[in-house]
Amino acid sequence: MPSPISVTSSDGVARLAWHGEVSTDELRREVASALTAHSRVEVLVAVEDRDAQRAATWAGLHREGVRRGLADDGQQADHVIYARLVTDAPVQEPGGFRALLNSFLPRKRAISQLLVRDPEGRVLLCQLTYKRDWDLPGGVVEVGESPQVAVQREVEEELGLSVEPGGLLLTDWLPPWGGWDDAVCLVFDGGTLPPSALADVVKQEREIRDVRFCTLDEVDELAADFTARRVRAAVGGAQPYTESGR
């Protein structure tokens, strides 16, 4: 019986497609065959076709992303891109299997922030150029970067201050909001600085408009409500984990 999977070739890439159901074993055989003459095998699967996605995964194809608005039978639709390279480690090997899992398991965005206070207990806040609300100094953790290293880097880049982060004060989960996926915000202890430290600030003008020490009442006024809740939770220290500051 002929295979239900069709194979087209272009620029050294084999592209597999099928209609209806296909078994993992059938797809695995076609992938292996295609890799004898190509450096890359690629499959596009509709985002709602969970069975096809499962077959592609267990056939050893890595999930690479989503191609949006692809024309399919005259309709615009989103498709998940799966691919395998001839250089990928065999799935039977531990490293190959881990790489396969890593390609499709959920990934959580991490944000690191620093809670810096003055001797009166006021909190260091930044007025950002890309939103109206004030926030704690910090930013997004880069891929493969330690959250503690990230917050020190962000503070140095944005404010020109060298502050050694202390222990973790708070883990705050942020639900999806305003076009953002969910994230985990880690607030580290930045210790105490004198008000005169503001004179040493060198603002990154592309991101920072202003910096000041604020009372908690001023935090409530200047920051978004969820940010104000996070700051109060971090200052209070009684709750090591919150969701949107609660």
C-alpha cells in the first residue's frame, strides 16, 4: 500500500504533508527516508490538529514555532512548524530525547526586579518611557541567564548603578495581560542606598524617564495596581509567593 504521506523537495529541504490520519510509525519511516537525501525534513501542522502534532513529535520532529496566516486551501490559517535535521541526535539517545522534549514543553517568561530602599524605607521606582506606570528597576531574563545575574545587569544598563543582588524576596506570577503571555516575576533584595545615590544614576534614555525613592503611598499612586501589590508584598516579606501581587 502506498504511503499516505507526500514528499516534496526544494533547496535541500524535504517537506512532508498528508490528509487525514497518519500513524507515528509511518511518519517516522518517511522522515528517516527523507533524511538520507536531505539535510532537513519539515512538516506544517494546523494548530488545532492535536493528533498530527502528536505524531510529528513522536516521529522525532522538533517543534520550531508557529507560522501565522499561511494560505491553506484558500483559507488563512496558523500552522505549527516541525522539523528534523540530519545532524540531530537520535531520539533513542538521552540527549536527543531531551532536545525533543525541550522543543515543545512550555516555556515561562521570567522577569527579575530589584527592591532597593533608602534609610527611611522608601522604595526606588523608575518611570519608564514605554508605559505610564512606574515600576521597580529590572527587566526580562535572557535565555540561559541567571535571574540574579539578569537583575544586576538590567540595573547597571538602565541606571548605571552597580548593586549586588541579595536574596530572593518574592516570586510573583503574572497572568496573561494586555497582549503578554503569563510570566514569573522574581524580586531580589537590593539592600539600602542613601538618597544621594540618585546623583550617581545615569539613565538609559531609551527606557528610563525618571528615578526616585517613593513611600508606599506614592507607590500606590504611581504604579499599576498589580505592581503596587507586588511591592507591598516584597516589602512585607510575609508572603514568599503571590499571584499578581495577591
